[in-house]
Amino acid sequence: MARLFGTDGVRGVANVDLTCQLAYMLGQAAVCFMGKIIVVGRDTRKSGDMLQGALVAGITSAGGAAFLADVIPTPGVALLVRQVGADGGIVISASHNPPEYNGIKFFDAQGFKLPDAVEDEIQQFVEGGGLEGMVEAVRAQGDEASMPAGDMVGIAYPIEDACELYIQHAVSSVRQQGVDFTGMTVALDTGHGASSLTSAEALTRLGATVHVINDDFDGMDINVNCGSTHLEPLRDLMAQTGADVGIAHDGDADRVMMMTPSGTVIDGDVAEAVLAIDMHQRGCLDGDTVVSTVMANLGFVHAMRDHGINVVQTKVGDRYVLEEMRSGGYKIGGEQSGHMILLDYNSTGDGLVTALQFLAAVRRSGQSVEQAVSVMTRFPQELINVRVADKSAVSEDADVAAAVLAAQEQLGDSGRVLLRPSGTEPVVRVMVEAQTPQMAKAHAQAIAEVVARLA
């Protein structure tokens, strides 16, 4: 069996790849590997009801208690796990994926995603038939074992004010700094997702005038031509309302993309630059260091260097960013995609808190959003996907190494070359950043031609 867990939980088409039986066993696994009390939340997908029912059946069949947060952003579950003293949390969501997909991702008692070793143990548990399989295996060895029964089965308990607790936490993260957004106009696209219940309310409480779209949902419209992966509706809303800033979430609101009035996209690199410089100036950037991935734009690295801030880069994936943050004692880390982790406020990517802290930094600077984001100049980037027979051979090929070295020598400190094998396809991604789009394209094509010979 292939690895059950991807970079962000177990994912697939609902009722095809991600079945009720699988959800049931994952619910049992939560109790067996994390503890008795599990917070459960979900996004707005139609399949969420079905999978939640199966998941809760698994939790309660193992003698656990499911605390139901219902529809809530993913970071809300990470927060609630800590606030209610639960042993773990589960979110039913496929994040930015289309509506027919769904996913199940776990948080431990501190609100952090599980390490690979624990995920591997859960996979072995599932492959062995779940708790029922364990019971049968024990009986086969001649020992007594049985499923929880009678008063030993668990219960499901609703958290009535789950979204309100999350909103209060997000709002207080700004109010405690003595900042509000009075006089600011915000255009907001919640992508028919979980943030439809939280982001507009939080911004309004902080004094902003909010114009929101796609804050209704029918279960099959989440992320469809809207939200953080489709910014056209947000751009139109900004033009209609004259907003000072645009904010767009993905389906479970663990990420955010923003926009200036002129239409400049504020991705994770730009947002992290603004936040890091603000934290540095306030003396609260531990180690004067930020964490990002190898895909961060070179302009981000230069902006940090110019402000005396170190950059530690990891493999692509917010879990690797978080691992580096925890091991190094750093407070901020993020990805270009809009995943931002601010450990002062939450233990996972939090789209709402990121947006609020970004606006607080802008308000403190006394500048407009347009002026604030000018701290970073994005380098033009060219990305070419090259199909190959053996991804691992690319790193050992002398011709490829020579082509990369030749490009890097010509680019110097004003450009960058990155070759990265895809995690899911027989593809090598050739990425080049340079001072001009023409230079980036020329170098990327030259390297891609050499890599293509390995096909």
C-alpha cells in the first residue's frame, strides 16, 4: 500500500479514495494514538457530513469523546484543542482542492501536526483493520480482547460557540497591540469555505468596513473559481468598492492571499516580509530569523538581508517550515502559497490571523498597503516542468550540473537556479529567477533542454 498520508493529511475523492470505512478507522486511530478527547471540525464540503459521521463513529467505538466544532477554519481546531484541553484534533477538509475531494488531518494535544513516525503507525493500524483487527489479532494469540461496549463506548458533544472562540482569539491578537482598523475598507472573498463564518466578523469587530463575497455555501461550490487560488473575483470587488486591501482564503482558511488597490498580489513571501520587518523593528523577532522554503522568491531573501534578518529555508511544505521553527526557536515561517505560521498566536497556518497581523503591521507603519509591500521587489521567475524517466538521476548527471553552474555564474547574486523533483509525478521542476523575465526564461529553457535528454 502506498503511503496513506500526504503532505497535509489523508486526501482523495470523497467516497472513492476517502471512504467511510477509512474515516471510521482513522477515528479509532485518533483515540488509540492520541487520547480519549478529540476535537472534530470540518469545512463546507457536501461530503463533510458523511465523513464526520463515520469519523465520530470510529472515535466513539474506541471509547473516545468527539467534541464537535462543526464548520470552522482549520486553525480554529488547532486553537480549540488547546483551549478545551483535548488530546488531539481532526479537521475534515481538502483545503484548496475542488469540492469532490476531502481530507482528514490530525493535530496533537498542542495543536501541531503529527510527525511522520506517528502517521506511519496510524497507517499500519488502518492496514491491520483498525481496532477490530487489533482485537482479532489478540484473540488469535489466545488472549482475551473485545471492543468497548455498553458504558465503555464514547460520546459526541457539540462545542456550541466554537467559531466565536476562534474569532475572539483572532481579534484579541490585534487588540492587545493597541491597534484597530477603523477607517480601513476591506474586500474579502471567503471562497464558499469555512472562513465565511469568521473572517468578516473579526475584521468588522476591529473597526474595518468589510465587503464580502462568496460567503454562502452549498457544499459543491467551495474553491470553485474563487478564493485564494482564483483572485479575479477579489480584484473585481476591490474595483467596485475602492477597498484599501483585498483578502482571499482557501476552503479551510489555513492560508491567505491578499491584494493592493492597484492589483498587486500579496503572496506569502510579501506578507512574511512585511510581518518580519515589523517584528524586527519591535524587537520581537527571536534570533532575527525567519523560516521559508526553497521556493521563496529571491526578492524575499534580499529584502530580509537588507533589514538585517536571516532566512532559513526548508523543503516545500508547511510541516517542514514548522519543524524548523520549533527546532530553532523561531516565531515566524511561511510559504509563497500563503501558509503562514505565527507561533505567538497559533500552532499551524492561520489565514485570518496572518491577515490581521499584516494589517496591524501596515497600520503601525503609517503607510498604505501599497507602500508597505514595497519593502520587497519580486524577482521574475520562470518555471518549466520536464518529464524524465528517473528523477533521482538528475542530481547525479554531470551535464545537468554543468548547465546549472553556468547559469548560476552568469546570474551571480542577482538570480537563482533551483531543480526540484516532483513528489507525485515523473517530473523535474526547473526554476530560474533573474532580474528580467527574458533572462529567467532563457536560462530556464537552456537547463530544461539538458534535463530533457534524461527522458
